[in-house]
Amino acid sequence: MRRSVMSRRAAVVAAGVALATAATACAGPQGDGATSASGAGAKAGAPQKGGTLQILNRQPQVDFDPGRLYTSGGGNVPSLVFRTLTTRNRENGADGTKVVPDLATDLGKPSKNATVWTYTLKEGLKYEDGTPITSADIKYGIERSFAAELSGGAPYLRDWLIGGADYEGPYKTKKGLDSIEVPDARTIVFHLNKPEGEFPYLATQTQTTPVPKAKDTGTKYEEHPVSSGPYKVVKNENDGEKLLLERNPHWDAKTDDERKAYPDRIEVRSGLDPAVINQRLSASAGTDSAAVTTDNNLGPAELAKVAGDKQLAARVGTGHFGYTNYLAFNPKVKPFDNPKVRQAIAYAVDRSSVINAAGGSSLALPATTNLPPQKSFGHVKYDHFPAGDTGDAAKAKELLKEAGYEKGLTVTLTHSNAKDRETSPEIATALQDALKKAGITLELKGLEENDYSDTVHSVKKQPGLFLGHWGADWPSGGPFLAPLFDGRQIVKDGTNFNSAQLDDPAVNKEVDEINKLTDLSAAAARWGALDKKIGEQALTVPLFHPVYKRLYGKDVKNIVISDWTGVLDVSQVAVK
């Protein structure tokens, strides 16, 4: 694989993924993942069909085109309209990290070396107009995602498919990709340029959504994409700011084991102030009693208010997503080329103060590994530089002395000025106070969000020490470790995420060996072992995994929050 695009990953995370729209770039260490909600929303009788679900969001659902979306597991709102070859399992917690068939009958049949993947479509699949969905439609849907006019989606197919790197899409090249074959209406075959055992995960991306060529309107397709899911788009105003979805009469639940599709209508309203969203969900008046959010979290002050109200507390969903916040080193910059300096900083960090700065233990949990702690990632518990909750200043001073800095050290920490409690001033200040006890003076350098992203992801401009974070495009170690530590993914003239600029032949080889495995459990174990090995080099200092707390309306039932997305799954909820 090439790499994830961090701006899109951040979108997935903001949306829950996820990834929607991404991702593109929320986490927790509990193996059992998100809690299943209890209280009024979950106990007031069995879920029934009918009613209107309201979705109140901060960010609009822009680029509502399957080719342009960067989603994980098919996305949240997009998954109501777009079905994919495979999708995420719509279950609570760890069970929700599994990949399951969607349009396809199974997870795909790999060749012996995992360079050829064959999928068979289910029978009886139809679009919103009643016409059949064919394998040729999936091939075309993928090919159009290569067009420059529809850029923004995940890069993997371009990287993995033979001929993908040079293909410009069907608007410029009438001939399609030879590496995607459709021998009949229900069969599609992918030919890859290298082994990829995790192709079933990739097949959850919206690029595998079928698009009928005759109905393709190019950049205007997002205004009325042809539905293959339980809902169709009736209105799309102001580029996704307002969406109205109604039932697709030709969707057949017999072909779809994942989406419950209880509500008759779904109305998405975006561009709302975060405080307004939480106030409306809290009050739960009128139509807001049947409302949820897919991108707005409760903050520390709001959580304190909720904690004092049992009825409100019963309407909070807790989610975990594969995501880690960390201190990033660039060993090309002195003094971080010295491992002992990096180790000293790792010992000096006070994670308890960092977690307080991130909003407290309800919103952040301590991290000592690069990989998130969910089982699907292959998480192996380790702490190579054990300093307890509050840091070990004495050990840090000892290592600094060995590194030649007996009188202490002054370095610059670059952070963002964004109010995100991840890379923001609160976290930087907490680290500054802790490292001072070990004789390390942190001079803080805050940058505006866009400038920060451009700086820390540039090989030429990248500072020696900065706050970083990463979330996986799907719940596996592959899209987590490879972009950060595979030397072949260092990008010298573009957006680079391998901040350590690690190019270790042994690491690169192990990435390739794991990618050959089609047994996802076996692959997970190898990813965990590789993480532990990389962790010995102190190329990062893992700080915390975020936890996501979100309110929902008092009449919302059937709350499902998986460890894949970390947020309430709108395909499962009922409002009656």
C-alpha cells in the first residue's frame, strides 16, 4: 500500500469514519470496545419500522459520490445509500471490527499468492429504479474513481491494481482497466501487482460501490447518486449540508444482513455549532427526540453536566476507534538522532497530565504502544520505557547524562493551535511542565492548523519534535504501521507520514510478508509483534487513545457502536 491521506483520515475520524468521510483520520484500549447504550433510548420497547431520523452534524456530507469519498467500512451516512463488495460487521465493540460480505457472497477468493481476488455477487441485487446491479457496474464505479475530476477517495486501488498508477479513468480513456475482469454479470476479478491479504478490508471502501454507466453524470453525480442501499437521495442541498433520504423500494433485506433500515426517512442537517448540537440532543424536544450526531463529541464541561443527570447519562454512547496520539521524533534533526535523548523524553512524559489536558480519563486512555489496543490490530501490550503514570524524571536525567547533556537540554516542540485537545496547546503545555522536571526545557511553537499539517508532513520542513496522531483506514495493523514506518512510503516531495524516516530493510520485508497472509488473525499477530519491535527504537512516544462520548435523542433505539467506527451506526437505529 502507499499511504493514507491524513486530511481525509482526519475526516474519517471526525465522522466516526472512517476513515466517513474518513476518516479519513477515535480510539480506546478496551478490548470489548464501545458500550451498548442503556436507558430510555435503549429500553423503551423493541425497535420498529417508521418515523424520521434526524442527524445533527458539524461538518456537511460533502462529495456525496462513492468515487470521491474516503470512508472506512463503507462510511456511516454513505452506507445508507451505497453498498460495497464487503462491509463492516454492524455489532457492538470488538465484534464490529470484523469484515463481512455485502454485495458479495463472501469475503473473496484469493489466489495462492493473494495477487488475484475473485468475488461473486449475490442474486437479486437491484438499484433504486429496479434495474439489476452487475459486476460491470462495480468495475465502472472503480474506474471512474480514477478520474481527476473525482479525486479524493482512498489511494489503495490505484496502488494495488496492475496498471492503476497510470490509469486516468473512463472520461479520458475509453478502455477500462484490464486488471479488473468481469467474466459474467455476477463475477468480478481483481489482479494486483503484489500480494495483499487484506483486500477484503479494502473492498469496504465506497469505490467498490456499483455505478450504472448510463446514469453517470460526472461531477454532478453526487446530487443524485443511484442507490444500491436501503435509502435513496431525495434532496442534496449546499453540497451535503442538507440531505433528505427516503426508502429505496427495490432494496431487499434478504440480500443485506447488515443494515436494519428502520426509519422511513432520514434528514441530515450540517453546519451546526457543536454546542447547539449537544444542547438540542440534551433537550430532546420535538423532532430532536429522534436525533443523533455522527461527528460531534461531548467535551469535559458537557460530560460533567451529563454526569449529574441520570437520564442524560443513559443517553450517552461510548465509542473506541483505532487511533493513537503521540510525540513524534525526526531523528534527522539533532539531538533526536541520539536514541538516548528520545528515550529520556519517553521516560519524562507524565501521561496523567496529558490525559487531563485531553479532557480527562473519560475521554482519553494512556497509550504505551503505537498500535491501538483492539484485538483486530494484533495489539501486543508493551512499555519499553516504563515510567508509571506520572513519568520518571530520575531515569530521564540519567539517560540525558549518558547522551552528553548532564546540565539539561532545550528543544522545540511544534504543535497546532487547533482546539482539538490532541495536537493543541493544552497537550503541549502538559508535556512542557513534565519534561521540565527532568531538565528538559520545551520551547513551544504553535502553528495554525493548515500550516501545522504542511510543516510536520514535509520531509524538507519537518521539525525534530512535534505532536502527531494516526488512525487506521480499517481495523488492522497494516494501514497503521506501514504508512508510519515502511521506508518505501517516505515521500520526499509531498505529504509524508513516516516522520521518523525509518527505512529499515527488515521492517520493510516484514510488512511484505504479513501482506501475503490471507488469514487475518495470523496477520494481526504479526503486526503486533512488528509494533513491539519498532517500539524499541523510541521513534515515537505514544501518549493516549481518545474515547468518544456522544449524546442521542430520547426516542432513539437500538444503539450499536462498533470498534471499527467508534460512533453510533445510523444503519441500525430506530426511532419508534
